[in-house]
Amino acid sequence: MNGLEKFVCRSPWSVLRLSFLAISFYVIQNCLAEQPNKESKEKPTFSSSMTVIPPALVSDKVEIEIRVAVRNHSTTSTIVNLVLSLEMADGEIRPLVGTPLEVNAHGQELFSYRLSTADYVGDNKITCRVTGPEGLVQSDEWPLSVVACDSIAVPLLQVGWIDPGVMTPDALSQRRPPTEQDLRDAIDSCYKIGMTSLIISYPEAVYLNNGMYYPSQVFEEDDSTVSFDVVGTILNQASKNGQHVIVGLGRGPDLLLTWTGFDDRERNEAALAHSMKIATELWALYKHEPSFYGWYLSHEANDIAQASKSYYNPITKFLRTFEADKPVLISPSGTPLLPPGALEDSDVDIIAYQDAVGSGYVPYENTFDPQRRIETLEEVYSTYANAHRGTDKHLWTNLEIWQMDGPAYGNSYPPSFDRVFQQLEIEKKYVDVISTYTVLGYMESPSAEVELGGPKAVKLYDSYREYYLKMKKKLELK
């Protein structure tokens, strides 16, 4: 069977069989110990990759997920031996798990391991070692930094959302058309205030007639309104900084697919085909970038169960055919429906709920009074936390750093940090990670020459930077 094989559990007879084979491989490897290093002399018949969720600094109150994908490139089924270990801050090597994995011919197996961070405060390192039947070895490492904290989330804006459309001429209040260097400088400014991860909200804006934000050959008929590769620039600069990037797929021409298209087979098939083409091209262009961390499904929804069945699950299964360890994220609207089983039946990995403060959203109404939404956040996020309890879904937040005055939905601008601080203080108690929407044009370094967001964006950046430096000292971060 081709495609992804997920390791969950096996029957006792299967475990016995795999254990016997694993012991056999161990004996063979010892016999081959005196042989030349096969890793450098033979073409590997398998490959592996590892991803950790969350990707960077975490508190001592979360459970991380270590994901390892093993791909079999041969024409026959193979068994590999996977070992995870943790090098702790004091130098101790602590074994985590060891298991044989059977991977079908031309197949892929995803192994997942959960680890509480309670006992690992400090700078640790996760090591993965995968050994094949010929003694060939694939190894990966991932830093795990844990800080003692009063809240579940580290009380910082660790993930910044980026809207590529801000790079188009005449967007927001820019002083001149943005350049590639302006974007690189903006990525650096995010890194300087602790945003170790980024989310590209969409790689195209076909429905706005803005075309593609990367050099597409598949959709070349859609002329881009930007003169450089926005997606590639973000990934490349993030790689230089050691940041992680979650890459969005966009919405194509069907903006409301996951709101009004649940039962429309033709619309869903068209949307899935569009997303698969986008994903395939993005992967071919940028898989070499170390910063490429995962995928974002740009279609928003409030009915997660319906959206999962019609769009989220099929496209997630497709994305797993690349490197299955790369997580998939969605960001539902401010009134998500979470009936029993909705999360369990979803194939995505991370759910970053919009806090919906920007427009002062209360159920199905934009009040344009952010305080009205803030007053509901304790109850809202408590509901999310209860819904996630006992599931395998990672709970993040999408904290909005924009504001509107109404009466129509539009003309957003950066708020004061006092308002953002209220959101942060509430949401940190319920989620694992705080992401913030959106950075470009709403938090801008005073050294930026393009002036995307004007004085309010600079003030928000400076105010948050002051807070970040205080928290960095309080938490004793490097």
C-alpha cells in the first residue's frame, strides 16, 4: 500500500514479530560494526525527518509532540529501528522511546511521541536515530528550551502572521513601494522581539486579482502585483535567522468555500485541486529551506466538523504525502462550532483560534468595540481548552493586533499595547502558544524605511519590545 501509514498501535502478534525482527537487525548491525560506514557508501533506501510541536521555547506546563516520518524508497517492505532520546540541560542523556517501524514499499510511516515538559526546565536537545536493515543511519536533532512559567503559554508573541498582500504597491500607508530588502528587514525585526516562528497567511490572492506572491509556473496566467518572490524571501530570511515558517495555501477564487460550500461537490473538488497544485509547487520550490516547518489551510470556518469532512481532511491527507511530520494548522473564526467528536474527527494538528478582538466580535456581530470581545475571552478560551482536553490537537491562539472603528468592516489600524496586553494576559492561561495577526503594517520597527503602518505601528512595536525585554529578563531567557 502506497502513501502514509500512521503508527498508532499493533496487535500482540505484530509487536512480537516486529520485536523479533528488531533484535535480528541489532545482531546484524553488531556483526557489521567493523565494516565501512555504509551511510556514505550506499544509496539510502529510506529517509526520515523530525518535527517538534510547538517548535521553539515552551513553558514547563505543556505537552510537546515529537513527530518522526520515515519514508521507504525501495520496492519492498522494510523495517527500521527508531530511537528517541533527550540530552538534558545538565548533560544527562535520557532515553525516551525505542521501537521498530514497518514501512511499506514506497510508503511512509508517521510516529508520534508525547512528552510533558514539567521536568525539563532549561536548554535540552531531542535526538532521533533511525537505523535501517543494512545498518544505514538517519539522525536528526531538535532543540527543546523549557522555561518555568506561571501560565501555560510563554507570555510572549512567539508566532507572527504575515500577509503578503501588504507588499503590494499602495497597500496601507507605505511611503514607497516595498522591496525585497524591506521584507527581509521586517522578518529580522520580528526575530529581534522573540518571534521565532512565522505564518504566511496565503501565497496568492486570486480572488482579489492580485495574482501570485511567488514565481508560479502553474498559475502564470495570474499576474502578480509584487515584483519579487515574497514567499521565497520570507522562507529564506527565516532560514538565516533559524526561524520556523508555516506556509499557507491560499483560498483560490472561492473565498467562502468552508462557509457555504460544504455540500457542493463541484466547489470542493475545484478547491482541492487548486490547493493540491499550490502545495505541490510550493514544496518543489522551497522544500530545501530549513525554515519550512508546516502548512496553514487558509480557508477559515466556524463549523469545523463540516469543513473537516469536505476540505480540511482531504487536503491534510494530501500534504502528508510530502513529509508527514510537518504539521497542518487551521485558524477558525470567532464562533467555532465544536460538537462532540469534531476535534477527534479532524486530521489537522494545530488549531489557532482567532480571538476576534479586532472588530469587537460577539456572536455573529461586529460591534467595533474591542472591549466587548475582551470581556468574553475568559469564557471563550476556557471552552476551547475544555474541548481540547483528551484530544491530540494542539491549542494555540491567534491574537489580533488590529482594530476597526466601523460602521463598515475595513480600514484597520494598529491598537495600543495596553489593549494587546489585556488579550495576552487572558489567553496565555489556556493555550500552548500565542500567535499574533498580523505583523506587517501593524508592528513596525522604527528603523523601517518603507513605513508600512505609520506611527501607530511603530509605537506598538516599541511598546511590545519594551515588554518583551522585561519578560525576557524575568524569565531569564538568553
